[in-house]
Amino acid sequence: MQERLGRRIAIENVSSYVRFADDALGEGEFLAAIAREADCGVLLDLNNLFVNEHNHGASAEAAIAALDPARIFQIHLAGPSEAHALLVDTHDHPVRDEVWALYERTIARLGPVSTLIEWDAAIPPWERLVAEAARAREIVGRLWPAASPARAA
């Protein structure tokens, strides 16, 4: 696809609701292998990692550690819905505190990375969206004071 388009693409990690008994690789290892083989970037969705950690016990931290920081093109943040014991990646709630904490640890490790707040349903007032973006900028600015605000959120 990259050859056809004449540009690099980024693949996104997905949220999942079932596990396969024969999984040979962890989520981060699998994503890293695909990105390496395809020589593409990664759109790192921290909410999806959090959902998978909650639903399956998969370590979000281990997944992030398995990725090549140079391949992370963008980070996505979102809020899931609760469906009994599961979390569902619905993008219709505020970013959860656990995801913000994961974002902070990820930015501390990777440096400033372009970040997008995803909110696809039950869209709140504009001020709420701006506040979420401002929180991402604040984290990047606090951890990387010399970072350009344009790259932060």
C-alpha cells in the first residue's frame, strides 16, 4: 500500500474482546513485528491498550515497551464504555484517569508525540474537547518543556 500511495502509513493497535489460546506474541510484539516488516509507522491508541489490559490482563506497559519509539507517528486517547465486566472502545466518554496516567508514562518514555483526542459519539460541548486537548498539552509541556505546542495535541 505504501508503494502504491507513495508515502508511509501508520497502523493502529486494536481493542479486542476475545483472546486466542494459541497467541504466540503479545500485542506489542505483534504490532512491532508488523511495523518492522512493513516499514510503516504506528498510530498508538492508548485507550485500546487500556481496554485490552482491563479485558484480558494484557500489559499496556509491556506493549508500549515492545514498540520502536521511532515508529510512533501519533497517539490516540479516548474514553471507553462499560459493558458489565468489559470495557468497550466506544469513544463516547472522557479519557479515563488510568489512560491519562498511561499517556503520561508513554510521553515520558517517547518524548512529545502528536496526540489526538477521539470522541465519536455523545459528543460533549466544545469547551470539554478543548479541555481534554489542553490536558494533553500540559502533560507534554511539563515533561518536555522545550517541546513545540503544535506537536503536543
